[in-house]
Amino acid sequence: MKLKKQVTVCGAAIFCVAVFSLYLMLDRVQHDPARHQSGGNFPRVSGSGTQGLGSWAVGEPPEGCPGAGGSEGEPPEGGRGMLAVASVLPFDNQDGGVWKQGFDITYEPHEWDTEPLQVFVVPHSHNDPGWIKTFEKYYADQTQHILNSMVLKLQEDPRRRFIWSEISFFSKWWDNISTQKRAAVRRLVGSGQLEMVTGGWVMPDEANSHYFAMIDQLIEGHQWLEKNIGVTPRSGWAVDPFGHSATMPYLLRRANLTSMLIQRVHYAIKKHFAATHSLEFMWRQTWDPDSSTDIFCHMMPFYSYDVPHTCGPDPKICCQFDFKRLPGGRINCPWKVPPRAITEANVAERAHLLLDQYRKKSKLFLSKVLLVPLGDDFRYDKPQEWDAQFLNYQRLFDFLNAHPSLHVQAQFGTLSDYFDALSKRTGIVPGMKPPGFPVLSGDFFSYADREDHYWTGYYTSRPFYKSLDRVLEAHLRGAEILYSLALSHARHAGMDSRYPLSDYALLTEARRALGLFQHHDAITGTAKEAVVVDYGVRLLHSLVNLKRVISNAAHYLVLGDKEAYRYDPAGPFLGSVSPALTLALTLASLFVVLFNPLEQERLSVVSLLVSSPRVRVLSEEGQPLAVQLSALWSSATDMVPDVYQVSIMTRLPALGLSVLQLYKSFDSHTTLTSSVRLHLHGRELPVRPREVFPVRVVPATSDDFCLDNQHMQACFSVVSPVLCSCEPVAPSHPSGGRTAVGAAGAVLLGGGG
């Protein structure tokens, strides 16, 4: 028995070790489906990598496939560009060899003899403003160190280049550095060593974000750059959003950017575009008849934006040129062939190996100018990595450039350096369509990075936070309008010193919180739980502040006597009415101020919760308004005691305020008096005695009963719980059309007020 127990325990231990080892092995070779990693292992399937691709370019649709692209002067039809492309793809995920999702690439050694290959290696560091860590944690742990080292290392050699995208991080760092370091940054930007790409507050998601928020975060970033560095971005950089919308190129073009880069596109589409030399194209809006919305777009061809997937088609080789992975470091190459430091002894062999990858990658493009990104998430956070990457690559560049027989010129560059060189090589002005390049319309959704791993769950994940985003957007729009109107009026009246100008800081904070949440790991819901909560706290805090801004502005605008205006943050004149707040009615007037943030007049139903069914509502002219009074139900059969919903139809002026007066009234002879004087749109609101419409309460009954008007009659049965549809009353039979609709209960009938 004892031996049996020992065998059982040993067997269980061996089983656990085997399972754990298998887990570690799979974890090593498989990619995290929620994010990219550095591996490149995909299941092998038989078949040719190019079979079923077709031979037509995006701008040259085959017969029977109209609208797949457009030639110069002939835009794609009605957004059918990408639809037509997708319709001809087999989406079969065949094994392409070393480039798993592609195909074998070959070339002739003398193809560059007459036109040398020009290579731009673009160092970058993708900094997520929240994902595994919060925004503040990422900044403290990594981002500030990246930017501090950037200033030092770029100044060591004028041939070095770097690009940066996320202004949310950059602005926080800027606020914490010295005047001397700021001056150094301006010099680096002015000399072209440092380029600010896209220039948005974040690199936004392009599926969930509303265009208002996408524009707002772009403006916030661009205005910050103009104010602090005096630069306007020229090129867009979007390597990590999970699919790409056609809205983003439109916004970037309207922001005067002339070119852009995208990365996360379905691998089958990348394969097709690579096979048809369509990875670079003019991205046009589907409704554009004259190419005014065109922007030049570069699509990265391989799996990821990390170093193993950017130098060429073979990640096993490219990983050997990621010098952060030199032996002894924290990360290595999953393909088990580590990088080697470049020395005089091995530079020739290493340079030829890298050049082979450059040449193969260039075969996928129409020009002989090549872009090679060099970076990954939160790269260059230590000085040692700057030295390892820049020193080793410079030795490779020096060797390649010193041998004319190789017909290659290689150097560090920025994104705009690449696009400028491409424009020069093709003989066009930056932003124009290069001769022979295709035109495309449509978007790049949905995205799959490998196999059947489609990134679509984030469209609907964490709906509460997605909803809060839209609520904050609406409040921000309203607060900006009201603040602008109030401040303009106060300045015109010479009262701007008494108006709370500090509210502008609250607006800025809210814009930045909203912008931060457009990040592709925020509104998508793909961040860790603690990070999502941090985003939510920021949104909620900004929402509270915006309500304060709105209340302050509305207070100033509705007062007839502006000299009586007093800003009291401890006791605001106006409070915020939430849908759940019950207004306590008394014989004294309760004023409700409504604001319409739209540019046109609107007729709206306003619903408020009140403490009494005997409510009277007056317009801003003092006229009684017809209302609908309803019970508030806590369940299907129970009403909330002493809480009623009053709904008022009211007309709101464009970008204007309207005031309602509510008070408690017991009979038709009740009068209203008040000493408060309110002005709206330049006139005083009348507050004078008015006749009150009676309110009749129908008590609960044990008998069937009906409610009717000139249009409809609804009857209630105490014995039938079935809810049936109401039928309209025929014009010739005002009392006809009875239909049982539900169980009896207390019914409130509002008269005229």
C-alpha cells in the first residue's frame, strides 16, 4: 500500500512537471492573441504562398470587378475598393515559408545597378498611454527615461534619428524638464533628428472612437506642439490600432499631413497587396470625385512592427539585428539565433546578410526607396540600448555605403525623410500621387493577425466605459460652447476679471482625459482591469468638472443684472440635474435652465422627476405649458412612492439657453409670486400670477377601466395580466377601438399643466 502511494505521488508529480513544461513551451512559441510578441511561429500548411492571389493591382481592377481601385482622375466607385479586394481573396492562410503569411521572395543581384537601393532605418519607441500599467506608472518606469536618453544620445551623433508619436507622454515629460533640455529638444526637431509624427494626444483607436473625439485629441496634440516647439506634423504613424478606418486618413489630410503609415491589416490583405505591389497607395474617400481627400499611405507588409518583422521577410534573420537582444540581456530571439555585436571581423558577413533582407523587402514595393522601422513597445528605455542599436547599425551602414558595388545607401532617418526621398525619387511634390501608384478606397476592418484570430471583440467590450466616453464628449462640447459665450459676454462687459477664468483649465483637463481615453488600449477595453479603472476615474472626474463649468457659464448668462454675479465655488447658483434627481416642489418657483448645444433649433421632450403630482410648469415667457405626468415604477407592479416624472415639450434655441419654472399647485386659483429676476436673450423673464391647470388623480380600482383621447383608447383589465397592443380610434367612432392592455393600477392624468 505504501509503495502504491509512492508510485501515485511520483506519477502525479511527473504529470504536473510535464504539463507545466508543455505550457512554458507553448507560451514561448505562441503569440499572445491580445497583443503582438516577438515570435513568428505559425502552423505550416502545404501549398504555394502565392496561389490564388490574382495578378491585378489595386488601381487596376480585373474584368468583372469594378470599383476595386481607381486610376488617376478616376476615383474608386462608392467605397467598393476594399470590398472588391476582399471578394477575390481566398483567405486560406497558406504557409509561405520563412515569411509564414506571405511567399518566397527572389531577386536578381544586378537589379539595383542602375538605380541604387536607398534605405531609411527609422528608430522608434511605441509608448502606450496605459495598457499593462497605468499612464502614470508607464511614465515613471519607462517613458521619462526614454525621452531623457533621447536628448543625450541624439546629440552624440548628428546622423542619428528618432520619431515620437504620443504627445500625452511628451507633454508630461516637457513639464518636468529644464529650460536647457527644452532648448535641446527644439534644436533636435529643427535639425530633423527628431520628428513628431501624427502629433495626436494618443495613437487613437479607429473603430470605437467617435470622430469628434478623434479630431479633439488631434487638435490638442497639434496645438501643444505649435505652442511649445513650433512644429506642425507632416506624416502619420499608426502601428498599433487594431484595424484602420477610412476616417483617419481624411482627418490627417485635413490637418495638412501629406503621408501616413499603417500596420495592423489582415494578413491575407497584406499578402495580396505585397504580391500586387500595392503596399503604397493613395488613400481616397469613397465619396470623393476629384481626389481632394487623397493622402499617400504606406502599409507595413509583415506580421508586426517589432524588429524581427521589419527588416525583411525572415524574422529569424531580422531578429539577429535587434541588438537589444544581444546575449546577456533580458530578452532573446525565439528562433534561437542571437544577435552578434558588429566588429571589423564580421561586418562584411553581417552587412551582406542584412542587405539580402533589405533587397527582398524592397521587391514588394514599386520604388527603390525602403523604409525599415527599428523599435518596439517602450524601447530605448536604457542608455545601453541606444548605444547597442545606434553603434552597431552605424558600423553596418558605414560598410554598406563604403562599397559602391553593393549599390545601396543606408542611413538612419525619420518617417518624413523616407517619404521625402520617395517623392524625390518618383519626381513628385510630397503629398501628390507618384506615377503608376494605385488608388484605394475603403477601410481595413476587421483585422486578423494570424489564423482565425479576428480582433473584433473589442468593438463591444466594457460597454459602460464606452458609454461614459460618449457622455463626456457631449458635456465637453456643451461646456466649451457655454464657456466661450459667457467669457465673450464678460469681456465685452468688462467683467472678465470677475468670471472664473480658471474654468479653462478644467476644459483643458477634460479634453486631455477624453483624448487619453481614445488610445487604442483604452476605449477598446483591452487594458488591464486596474488601468481601465484609472481611465474611468479620469473620465468621471472630468465629467464632474465640466458640469461645474456649464453651471458657472449658465449662471452668468441667465442673470439680468450682471453686476449681481458672484462666483462662489462652495455654493454654486445652479446645480446639475441628473436623471435620478428628484426635484422637491414647493409653492415657490424652481427654475430649470436648459441648454441646446446644437447649431439648430430643436423641439425636445424634457423629463424631470418631481416630488408631487400637483406640478405646474411655465415657459420663460410665463405661459403655462402642457405636460405629461407619469408614475415612476420600481418594478412591473410597484410604483416609487412620492416620485413622479413630468415630461414637457419645449422648443430650444440654437446654441441657446431656455428656462422653465416649476412649482407646486393645489387648485386652479393658486398664484405664483417671486422676487428673482432672470434675463434670457436680452429680455427679462416675466414672473407673474398665472392660472393653474388642475391635475386629477384616478385612484386604483377593482373594475376594468379605459383611458382615451381623440386618437386612441386603451383599456385595462384587472383579471388579465397580458399586455396587448393599443389600437387607434377610428375618426368616425370616437369611443371605439377598445383593447385590453394590462393590469389595473393607479393612473395619473395630467391636465394642461
